[in-house]
Amino acid sequence: MHGTDTFPTGALAAKSLAADAEDRATAAALGAERVPAPPSEPDFWPNVHAPDAARTVTADVARLAPVGRRHALLVFLSNPTAVAGLLILAVVVGAALAAPILFPDDPLEMAGRPLQWPGQNPRFPLGTDALGRDVLAGLVHGARVSLLVGASATLAGLLAGILVGATAGYFGGVVDDVLSKLIEIFQTVPGFILLIVLVAIAQPSVPAIALAIAAVSWPQVARLVRAQFRAIKEKDFVAAARALGFGHGRIIFREILPNALPPVIVLASVTVATAILMESALSFMGLGDPNVVSWGSMIGTGRDLLRTAWYLSAVPGVAIVLTVLSLNLIGDGLNEALNPRLGGEG
Amino acid sequence: MTTRRLPRILKALRRTALQAVPTVIGILILNFFLLRLTPGDAADALAGEAGAATVETLAALKSKFGLDLPVLEQLGGYLSNLAHFSLGVSPRYNQPVAELIAARLPNTLSLMGLALVFALVIGITLGALMASFAGRPADRVLSVVALLFYSIPSFWIGLMLIVLFSVKLGWLPTGGAETIGANLTGWDAVLDRARYQILPALSLALFYVAIYARLTRDDMIEVRTQDHVRTARAKGLSPFAVTRDHVLRNALIPVTTMAGIHLAGLMGGAVVVETVFSWPGLGRLAYEAVMGRDFHVLLGILLLSSLLVVAVNAAIDILQAWLDPRIEVR
């Protein structure tokens, strides 16, 4: 390979894919950095199957070829910070799944003497709050809400973002103009204020909060997908698909979308992180679902006792930070594994 | 030079106006439909206050407020109200919404400004450090630190800063905007306000510190490989001078562009941070409006903050056309 000394920067190539400053920032914020060394022999690229393609493999082709799944997985797993993120997330997911078994009682019920500090009573390793509720039980049950809202909001946001972005990027012209304007409008409106308005109008419940978060996070996905589609639809294989008489739907979903997905997957992990942050901020402000315990609401109620019992606010916050950090670490690792192109071009 | 600048700026102005006008119209329509979605209209509220209302009086009230007109005509009425800078009256404060917002806006803007300064200074420093250690363990560690900053909720770090600096150390106040009853003037008043502003601005800035650190790092590494930097090095400048005058300076252009784009995010972040520190700004007003179900105030804030973002971005666009002749006017 050539020029290993030129230190690659992710933001640079993101620009060529997604020409906007914002996408550039996303890529930078995601931390597109070191490129994994491209393999010297094409055996590493299990997806290059067609005889023609195999014959034309050069260093350049290998460098720019889409990454094979197994290879990406290897790169991801050899990244210590990404693996650390995966482990943290596994613990959180495990806690969320095991919550009904570990703490079968309602976490909103009184469990012991109020305001015991962490470590004071072995029955409550993280202490109890002003109403005598077990902080650890709240933490474990809160993980369910955070992950549920984060995942469902991201799923809905991805769906909407991909549909809008793909339509705009694929068809171009007036359709693109209108949809781009729509995306721009939603990105101009301060997202968190819109989120508050939506939740206040819709009345807080877990599904409503998830949908409201999706409503403020889809524009970023749409923007990225649109840029990807605009770049990919010019490629030869799309022209070939068109020449074969495939319909728009098939070209969009079967031909272009799979190739546009890697950066979207990276964005998705960061979107889950952002969604969790938004949910926690909402419930901290008292706009969360009042019937479930969540990390944000625990911090919100602990806030009144900040002077005397600051652990009540500190402990759930650490849970949020660790979960969000793990998702961001995973996003970073995915970015390095899936988008080596981002840094390949100098 | 200036003679050639003027047409360029005029072109930029035209382009910006062409882009901004549809955006503004879209924002207005979005606001109108959100307003219509809010539970209970003005007639319901008045009828509720009266205690009892027949179907006829309710209908009369509705026609008085124009609520029985077709949607499009209502939209027209809404727009004409806006054209007269009327955002409605808040029943809670018994004050026009526009006045309420105008009273709080300067506080929020000063908080956002200070947060942006913190974010840029700390972020660029961190990013420059990361770039100079690129690929080495120090860079790796700082990257994770930046990612940690990126993952911390602003309201939580705000509370923790209060615990440390206000409760434990007693250095800074826990909240509010100024010492009540101190009647300070001149320099003392400025210092007093600054003391109240440090912690909220820092909490708000942390997230953006991470973004700017990474952006600066990547941009610096990109710029470093360019020819003019090699030339500067070849002419014998010290590594520090090369970094400061040739690498950092060029790497900063995209960073400053981003600062404009982050305005909307900062505004949203300010809402949460202000409730933590009881900072009397727009965010605090929004919070009170939510608690009192005062939708006119809430939508007024949403509308004005959106328009502010449009205006600032347009200003940045024009400023850049002024500063950098290479930026093509499309």
C-alpha cells in the first residue's frame, strides 16, 4: 500500500460522500480516525466473488472495495475501546433483561429506611432514597426504560430518515428540493425545544416519548442517507440494474440501500446514545412517563436533596454516562471497521 | 479589494435570502400545526373558567376567536398576527408572549455565548494537543476523554459541579443570575454576574468541547500534510510556530463554521441547563410554560429560537463571504 505515513482523516472523505458541513461534523464527531491496514491478499475479501472482480483486484480495488462482514468484525473486535464499549453495553442490557428476576418488587415501592448511604446497609448496596426506595433496583429497572426508548426511537427515526433520504437522493429534482427543505427546517428548529413541545402536547408516556425523540432525530439520518444515495446512484452497478429493467423500488432497497448502510449503522449507534440522553433530560425535567422509574427521573428527584444526599443524583448519572459512553465507543469502533474508505483517500 | 468584495456580499445576501425565506415559512407552518394540536383551544379554556357553558355560548366563543373558520383562513389569521409581532398573550403571566420572551432572551444569549467561548477555547486546545500526539497513547487517552465528555448529560454534570464547587468548596453560587439585594454597580456587577454564569456555561459547553476537540484534531492532521506546511517547516520555523501559524490557523475555518451550525443544539441544551441553575432565561421560561401548560409561550419560544438560528446562520454565511474570497457564491 502506498503512503502509510499520510495520516488519514475521516472527515475528509466524508466530505466527498456527504458534501455538507454537518455530515462532516458527524463523521468527525463519530471519530473517524485510523484506518485499518488493508489486507495484502484478496482472500480477506470474501464478498469479491465474481471471477471478473477477482481478476481485477489491485491494491486500489482492495482498498476501496466494500468491507466484508467477517473482516469488519475482526477489525471491530481487535479494537480495545470498542470491545470495552460492547462489554459495558452487555452488562446494561443484561441488567435490563434480568430486572424482573433480580428485583421482582415494584422499584417505586418503599423497601427500607429512607436515605441510607451507599455501603451503609448490605441489603441496599447503592443506598435508598428519600422515600426508602432501593436505588439499585431503580437503576436496574431504569435501564429497561432507557434502552427501550433509545432503541425504539432510533428504529423509528431510522425508518423515517431512510425513507425520506432515499427518496430525496434517488429521485433528485423537485422531490429532492422539497424533501431537502423539509430536512433543513427540522434541523433549524432547536431539537430539544421541539421535543419538549411534542411531549407536552402528547402527554408523557414511553411510546409518545420514543416517537417524539424519533421526530427530532430522523433529519440527521435522512441527510446522511440522501448524500449516500446521491453518490451511489451514479455508480455503474446501478446503471446496470436499471438496464436490466429493475423497478425503482428494487433498485432503492436491494441495490443501493445495502451499499449505503455502513455509515448509517454507525450513525444509528450514536443516535441510540443521543436518544438515551434526551430521554434522561426529559424525565429529569419531570416530563417523563410518571408510571415508570427512569434514570433521569431518579436524578430529578434526588436533586432536591443535593446538599445532603448527593449520591442520589450521582449514581443514576454514572449509569447514564456509562451506557451512553459504551454506545459511542461502539459507534467509533464500527466506524473504523465499516468505513475504511473514509480515510483511504488522501 | 473592497470594491470587489461588495458584489460578492450582495450575491451572498441574495442567496441567503432565497434559502432562508422558504425555511422561515416552513417553520411558521410547523408552528401553526403544533398550535392546533395542543389540547383545548382558547374557547375551551374560557368556557372552563366560566364554570359552565352551553353549546351555543361555546359556538359563539369559537366564532369570536375565529376558531370555526377553515384551517387555511386560520393560518392566514395566525400569519397576520405574527406580521404584527403578536405571539398571543400568556394567561399565566397576563403579559404578551413577545414581551416575556424579550425579557428572557438576553440572559440565554449571554449564557450561550460564554458556553461557546468555553467550548471553542477548551476544545481547540484539546484538539491541538491530540493532533500533536496523533497515534500515540496520549492521543488515544484524550480521544476517550473527549468521547466521555460527549456522553455526559449536561444537567447531570451541572448538578455535580454544584456539589463540588458550591456545596463542598463554597466557591461559586448554586444558581440564579446575580446576588439578590447586593445592589452592585459597574465592574462589581459584571464580576458578580460572571460568577453565576461560570458553572452553567461550563455544563453546557462540555458536549461541544468534545465535538470541537475531535474536529480540530482531524482538521489539523489534514492540514499538516499540505505543501505550505512542508514549506514552512523547510524554511526552518520551529515546530510550535508551524503548528500555531500554519496548521492551526487553517484548521480553524471549518471549526468556526460548525459553531454556527451548533446554535440550535446549544439553544436546546440551554433549556435543560437553565432549569438546573435557575438561570432566568428562555429555557427556564419554557420549563415554566410546560408546567403551566402555557402553549402560547412554548410555541413562541420555539418559533423565535428557530428564527434566531436562521438569522445567525445567514449572518455567518455573509460573514464568510466577506472573509474568505475562495468561498464560492453559488
